[in-house]
Amino acid sequence: MKSDDLSHHHQAAANRSVRGYLMILIAATLWASLGVFYKYLINDHGVQPLTVAALRGSVGGLILLAALLLLRVNLRVPRRDWLTFLAYGVIGVALFFICYVTAINLAGVAVAAVLMYTSPAWVALISWRWLGERLGERGLVALGCALAGAALVARVYNLEALRLNGLGVLAGLAAGLTYGLYSVFNKLLVRRNAPWVVQAYGLLIGAGVLLLLVPAGELTRGFASPAAVALIVGMGIVPTLIASLAFAIGVQWIPISMAAIVAIWEPAVATLFGYVLFDERLEVGQWLGMACIVAAVLLLKPTGKTAG
């Protein structure tokens, strides 16, 4: 009987791992659609990047908050988590975007993207030091494949397109660290709080910080036409609200170091969106990079079966 109980326990844990892995893949796929919304809002409607980010967090957070209030969900959180919630919103949401935008402006899209996707390495280090997680041999190989793939997708080999400067590199590394901390804060907070409560507070705190930095006149650009409003609402729901919820639910069931690597699925899907929707040509190196990312994701795929 005890043997059967142990077997059921292992099977349940394996099933949770599969569900967690799939939720992170869903989150990364939805995050990849963010570039589509950004491109239309910035290029077609003249909305500034920082304004787009502020509206994204505000709309996503307010929609989620309204839904939770209608469903009478308990929004109270343990007092000991207040500081972590604040850090999540300020560092993991607001500061991350500020660092990433700064890196793009100073070092270009390719360098910024590569440095941002050092986040799994930051997460692996933080989770090993403070959360007691170890990647193992397979995880380390997957991490290497993911980092190499992200670099190739961002065309780091195109030396003419690279703009290197000290401040830009520092901003890019800071983007990678803050993006990694976004993952870590999620893992810490969902231990004692419902994922939807974590996302509601995180999005609203982050959006509040960003709104302080955006001139009031800029915010009106996002509501200048029905098409812009539809894009903002869609962005607040799909790559923000649903994606964030999927990620927060997923990290309950798998190690955060593994989740951070699987999330690098995002740039591969985003590149495919550019290829399909905007007729952006892909180079051989980018296809190779996507293959490396797929290999990394497959390396970490749980079987959902118990050993033996």
C-alpha cells in the first residue's frame, strides 16, 4: 500500500511538471505576440515605447483586478510578502522595461536582445544560491543551447549592426537581471499567494511606476482612435494578462531555473511572427538559432511518467 501511495505521489509530481512546462510554453508564445502590438502602436499610431508599456500594464492589471472583484476573490496577501510584491512591480516589471528600452536606444536591438536573454543564467545563479535549485547536466546543456540560440536569432554575428558602448551593455545586462528577477519574484510569491493575485498587484505596481514617467499628453495617443484602443486592450489581455497568469501558474510546478530557459521560446516565436506577418526575411543563422532554442526546450521536456 505504501509502495502504491509513493507511486501515485511520483506520478502526480510528474504530471504537475508536464503541466508547468506547457504553461511556460504558452506564456512564452503569448509574450512573443507583444512585438506585433508594439509595432502597430508605435509605427501606425505614434505611441511612444514607454507609453505603450505603461498602458499595457495598466490595462492588463485593471482588467484582472475588475474580474477578481466581480468574482469576490480574496485580495489580501500576507504582510511579510508586501516588500516582495513591491520589488516585483518596481524591479521585475517597471525597471525591466526601462532598462530594456535604454539598451535598445544605446546599443541597438540585437545587443539588447542578446543581453536581455542572459536572464536564464541570472536565474540559474540566483535559484542555485538562494532557492536551492540545481540545473544538472541536461539543464546546463539546455541553458547553453538557449543562450546560443537567442544570440543567433538576434543576429549577433552581424558585426555591422552591432553598436557596443559601455552604458548600453550595462543597461542590457540590467535588463537581463531584472527580467530574471521577474521570474524569481513570481516563484517566491506564488508559494503563498494565488497566481492571479500576484499578477494583479505586480502589473498595477509596475504600471503605476511607469505612468509617473509618462507625460499625460502622451497617454491620450493610445486612445486617439478605435483601432489604437483595440490594440491596447488586446495587448493588455493576450501578451500581458493571460501570458503572465500562465507563467505564474507554471512556476508553481517546475523549478524556476527550468522555466527561465523554456521561456526563451519567446524570441523564436516572435521571429516567426515577423516572418509571417511582416514579411521579415530570416537568415540562415536565425533559422539555426531557432533550432537551438527548440533543442533547449525539448531537452527540458518532462515525460509525465514515473521512473521504473
